[in-house]
Amino acid sequence: MPTLRFEKELWSQGLLRVVGVDEVGMAALAGPVVAAACLVTPDTKLIRRVRDSKVLTRPQREDLFELIQSRVVRVGIGAASVSEIHRLNIYHASHVAMTRALRQIGEYDWVLVDGRRILDPAFAPGRHNCGYPTIDNRTALRARGLTPLHRHDFGTVKLLRAVENQLELALAGE
């Protein structure tokens, strides 16, 4: 059953522009991986019929399309091509697709990826990680990218920089 539980929790903390992003095509044998992002705010009304796309029929998904667009603040769609999947692997290509979808949203306060709370707590007001990198920190780095505050020569961050450099080269070649 769909809820706005995570969104309401974030809204209560003053994080009013929450984006949900998810991909489709990770396990497909052909074609691109595609991601959609939706920006919701506290006045967004829940659409109970929205479920994981794998449990909806094509007509049900098509019926929901206009309703979703009318209820959310903004929608972004991104994709990574088959050649990008070959070059980067499906995992990183899905992040390219999600990043492209998020770029179409504009400004936001928090990102939920596939229904999970994903954003480096250091990005959120009043939250901290006690100095140790967490799974959420690493996931947020992949989802949001690096800032000038990150230690660019430090383990996980250095590795992410290398991946981002590869992504930039791949995107420049489009």
C-alpha cells in the first residue's frame, strides 16, 4: 500500500521539496535503463493506485500517467543508453539515468530512491553522521555527487571522483 510516510517525516523536519526517483530496466535484456523523478511538496495528494510498475499492467500505467503529472510539482525523465550500460555497467548507468531525471527537477531538499531515504545526512539541516561514513553517506554521494567540502583524495570519495570523471567523459561523448 503506497504511503507518504517518509515524505511526511521529511516535511515535518522542514525539508519541503522531496523528490522520489526510481528506475526501470535494470534486469532487461535489451534497451536503455530509464529513470523518473517526481517532486512532491506537503500539499501533494497521495495516489493510492500507484504501485511498483512491475505489478501494474501497461493500461494501468498509462491511465496513471496524467494523474501523476497533475498531482506532483514536477516530473523528470532520464535514460542511459545501451552503449553507456556497456561502458559503465548497469549499476552506474542507472545512476546516470537517475541523475539526468533529477537535473530536470531543479532545486530539491531530499531524494528518496526507490522508496528508500537516500541523501547524505550532512546535506540536511540538523543532521550529522558522527564522523564515520555510513551506507547512507556513500549512497548520497552517488546520488547527489561531490561538493567542495568533500575530501577528494579520501577512499570512497576518490573512487567516486574516478567514476564521475568516467561519467563526464561518457556524457561529453553523447
